[in-house]
Amino acid sequence: MIRIELAGLPIEIDNRMSHIERISEDYRTEREPIISVCASDADIECERAMLDTEYPRAMLESTVIFRKIAEQLPKYGAFVFHGAVIAYGGRAYAVTARSGVGKTTHLRLWLSRFGEECHILNGDKPVIRFIDGVPYACATPWRGKEGYGVNELLPLSGIALLRRSERNFYKKLSPAIGCVELMSQIYMPKDNTSARLTLKGLNSLVASVPLYELFVNMEEDAAEVARNMFLNN
């Protein structure tokens, strides 16, 4: 059993295998938990049955636990977001896209172009949480196969929907269009109350954070265009 702090929330995990302990080492806390989760044998086997590829049991347990945490996060003004987050100048900027478009590759361009001026906060599944009305991008131990991420939370100041293109440019999106586009990039809980709270959080997000459609190639100039887009708007 371990305790971690995720998005400022203390969580107790009744784990059976050590994988989740290893990936959560930087998230340990002694605070009294307000969320408690575990993965039963039935949960793990159900997860296995849903997948086409065979995964180690420890990874299945980790996935089940993260989903159970995600089910409870909306009660605390938070939800899981599928995307990658870059930290620059003390603020967070999220990039999301369908699998295979190149989120991780794009963030590597930032690292190559701007070096120590930026870093990856989370490479795959950050949490977005509203604290005192401000949306924050929060790191999680679930950070993609590359393992990019550091344990911190920063104000979220922009979201881009990444598109592949031969040239680099962007378009501003309205909150209404952004809300529709982002629906497929957030975890929607099965519980009705949590689902309603998630939709409320999404509406608040698109109303308070600038949204863009970002067309990029995979050359280093793409990072410059993306940075200017976020900073100048």
C-alpha cells in the first residue's frame, strides 16, 4: 500500500505489485488520503479482456488504478486529459492529437529549440484541476511509454490541437468548437455525477484557456511557431 499526491490530492493505493510503486516514487506523501483505490483480480482480468495486446499483470493493475482515480477526480474539480504538456516560463501549455500525429515528436522539437528554457511536465496523461478558479496542468506518474514528465503543477495557459502539415501555422478556435474537439481527449467517468462534473469542468476550461488548431511539420521551426502562438495570444 502506498500514498501519493496527485494534483494536490492525497491518494491511497492498495496495490499488489511493485510497478505502480516504481512509477510513483516522486509522488509519495504522508498526508491523510481523501481518495482510496485498489484493483481486484476481477478488475485486472476485465482490463485484460478489453485489450487486443497482452500486457504484464503489473501494468494492467496500474491502468485499472489510474482509471479508478480518474472516476473520483471530478469531485475535486479535476479530470484526466489525454495530451502532452510543455512547461515554459512558469506556465503550462498542452498539445493534444489523435495517436500517431506526433505529440511527443513536437515536444522534442521544443526541447531541441529552447533547451533548458522548457521541459515536459507530462507526456501523455496529465490531470487538469481548477484551484481557486484557475486551471492547472498537473503531472501524473502515467506519462507515456517515453516516460517524459516531472512532478509539478503549473497554470494552464493554452491548448493546441495538433495537425500535420507541410508548413507551420495556426488558427484560433472558439470555445464552442474547442469543447467539441476536446470531448474525445478527456476521460469521461461512468458515474453520472462525476460525468456531469467533468462536462462542467470542460466548459470552464474552454471558457478560460485559449484554444488553437496548430498545423506543423516536424522541423524545428514548428516549435518557434507554437511558442509564439501561445505567448503572443
